[in-house]
Amino acid sequence: MTEQAVPVVAVGICGSDIQRFRSGFALTSLGHELVGQHPDDGGLVAIRPLQPCRRCPMCLRGWTEQCADDASIGRHDTGRGGFSGAVQVTTDQLYRLPANVDIALATLTDPLACVVHATRSIEMAGLEVLVIGDGPMAALAAVRARQQNARRVTVAVKSAERIERLSTFADRAVTVGSVGSNRYDVVVEAVGGISSEPISIAAAAVAPLGQVVALGVYHPQATADLSVRRLLEKESILQGSKAYRVNDVQDDFAAALEILSNQPADFAPIIATCCALPSDIPQLFANDRPHTLKVVYTFRKRPHRLRTGLDI
């Protein structure tokens, strides 16, 4: 398919953007949680950052999330991320916004698609669910579990001062130090990072015959010291999840946008801050924002007039 330039209207800030920025990526290379303007009529669209090749063995089997040649927006330091003000996409990456999904909320489509993909095969109704994490992915996973009628959803956060910002998305919020063992039917790990502690806690917390789903993105060198015998004797499942799937049968991005449209009020509190000034940009990459979940940057002028995402 032929690529077209699409002006960016809003960019949600992901933890991976912060990690890449700190590793030296140019700001204009960052940004993959995107809303833009359709090149045909200027209508608002959610932009799917994933662009699988559709030709490799994984894509031909429909497993597009495993495409080694995926040309995702915001993954490479090429200056072509959402903060550049415009992105090159094919028409199949553009999804029209439903009337009741506002611009800021629509930036959650990409991370919610990751949750949809990770939990698609799990029937949560009536189950005890634990979500480990205190960021937007944890909030999204908790909201989704409640929507699927889990019996009780618990969110485990790093420290007591972070309980408040997650408590509204779950039935209860606790610190990870108070998480018990062999208790939860489903454990969603939404932390990742350098330390293996989150996945170790998840493996201990899952109940016999339960399932752990790892959403967190770990450093390539991260290793975990798990009690393998205990995990196996519990007959528990440890499952990883990578991005989301987009093929002719299953489009997790479209499913996520539909979920946002059906129940926008459930997700709206995740958008805690909406920045519109270039002077706010350093705050987007602050070391810690204990009372903020998701920051969204919005362009004040038509973004195709920008030389970079800062020229407003």
C-alpha cells in the first residue's frame, strides 16, 4: 500500500517513550499513541502505529504481532514519530473516531489493544483477578477485568502513596508487599522494566490452575529466579503477550476502539493531564508523576504546519 502523510492532533505518552527518550532518542522520533486527521477530509482518526509487513511467515499465519519487519511508528530513532507533527501511514492504519470518543481518550486505543490481545482468551467472569502495576496499563487492565465481570479486581502498586491513583479502577488497591500467595485465578503483570521482581510476585500470587499474563515490557537482559517446581505443581500457566494482532479475522486495535466507544466513562479518568504548550514537554518525561496516570500532548495549531513537534 502507498503511504500518506497524516497530521497528528494528539499524542499519548507511553512508558516506552520515556525509556527511549532517556536512551537518547530524538523527541521527534517518539509518540505512537496517536490521533490524527484523515488525509481525505480532515476527519479525526485513531492511528494504528503497528505496520506489519504482511509477507513474512508470521504475518502469513495471521500472527502479525510477531512480525520481525514491523515498521511501527515511534519504535525507531528516525524522526518520524508522533512528536514530529505528521506520520507516514497506509490507509488501513486509520480508524475513524466514533462521535462519543474524544481526542484525548482515543489515544488509549493502542495500549488498550495490548490489553485486549493479552486477555482475549481468558474468561474472567466470576474470577479473582490481580493486576500488578501502577501505570496506565495497570488501570486499563483493571477496568477491562471489571467490565468482564470478574468477581473481584485487586491492583497491587509499588508503594502506599500510589494507591490513590489506582484505587478508582479496581475493587481494592494494595501494595505489592501485602499480596498473598496461591490466591488469584488470573494475574496480569503490567510493570516490566529491569527488575524481575514483578513477574516473580505474579508467579507466587497465582492460584493453582490459574494463569499469569505478562504485559510488562522487560529489558532484554532481565532474568527471573522463579520457583519452577512450585509453579509447575500448581499447574499454573505463565503467558507472555506482545503488542496486538491485526489481520482479516482479528483486529485488536478496532476492538479496543469499540470498547472505548461503548464505555468511555470507564476509561476517561485515566487521562489525568492534557498538555498543550511546548514548555510542558519536559514534564512529560519527568522521573516520577505519582498522581498522574496518562499524559496527552495536543497540538494547538494544525500539525502539518510544524517543522517539529516543538514548533508551536
